[in-house]
Amino acid sequence: MAASTSRSPCRRRPPPWGRVGAGGTTRWNNSHKPAGTNRSTSFVVTPSASRKITPNEMTSKQVMTVAANKAFVILDGTLLHIDRIAADRPYYSGKHKRHGMNVQVIADAFGRLLWVSPALPGAVHDIKAARTHGIIEALTQAGIRTWADRGYQGARGTIRVPYQGRWSTLPAGKRAVNSSHAKIRAVGEQANATLKSWRLLRKLRCSTVRITDIVKAVLVLRLATAA
């Protein structure tokens, strides 16, 4: 008996919000595109307006403008896990003891995601990654107070980090400062959790050259739905 050529009723249809295709690009169903996005260009959506921007402009202009209206922002680095073997040393993070890609995250005082950097190999330290993307310089020039962890020691400018030293050896005043600092930074973990709530980013099995595009697509979707 010849096989039927009719389309199976059980075949899955593409979701209305689109899907991530080859190269990490997002293919939209035209009738359900989120506001502020199109096929080829990312948009940052803010309560006031949206405009076309590039990833580089996103750091120095759009995000700095948004962040300047906040009481302060929180800068943190997170590792997106990837499937690599032990020989891929550039992607191995000594801090997390596994392979991954380093992305820098900026959150507001309520832990809401504002911006995510392009991805770098996991072996890159947070402060080096922040300097590579020009984040520290941009935040300092804009005069934006920023809380960060010990991974950003030496950043200076408007970047505030906890005092170095063991808890038992620190004076009471510095202990109080570090305790308050930790409580503020803990809110920023919500932005990392928001980013990793996307199953696609929990463990990436694609080429590492595609990860930045995937992260940017997720950021656009998140900002569009939060607006």
C-alpha cells in the first residue's frame, strides 16, 4: 500500500512568536511579531520610544540613557553552559569549573534585565570582559553608580566593589559595608535568572559563533514583553 502524502495532523506548527533558526537569527511569523522587532534588526524597547540600534550602540548610548534614569545599576557576569570537551581550554571557566561563554549583564535596582553583552569564551575574567565591551568606561563617563562583585576589583570609576580581605580580619565598619553591598548585588541575580529561564540558554549545543546572536534575540524578546 502506497504511503500517504497528506500532511500529518500531528505535525507541529511553528509557534506564533517565531523560532530561532540557523545562525541564531529569529524567524518571525509576520502576524505575531512582538512590537519593536523585525526580521533583520534588533530594537531596544523602552517605555518612551524604540529605535534601531546596533549592539555597540546599545552599550554606549541607549542603555546608558536608560541607566542614567535609575538610582543605580548592578553589573554582573554569568556563564552560559556549552557542550565542549576538555581540550577546549579557552571556553573553560576556572571559577565555575565547566565550559561556557561569558556574558556581562546590567540590571536595574529591582533586578530587571537592561542589557546583555556579546558572548566571550568562558576563560575570560569578568573585569576583562567588561573592559573589552567598554562597559566600565561608558558607565563612568555617564556618572552611573554601579554595584559589582569582587570579580571587578580594580575597575574604579563609578564601579563599587566590596572590600577585600577575610571576613574575620575586616574591621566592623568594612564588614557592614560588605554586608550591605552583598544584599544589593543579590537583587541583580534576578536578571541572570531571567536570562537563564529560557531553556535555549541553559545548555547551548550550537556553534559558539552563534551564541551572541541567540542572546541578543532573547534580550529583544524579553524587553519587548516587559515593555
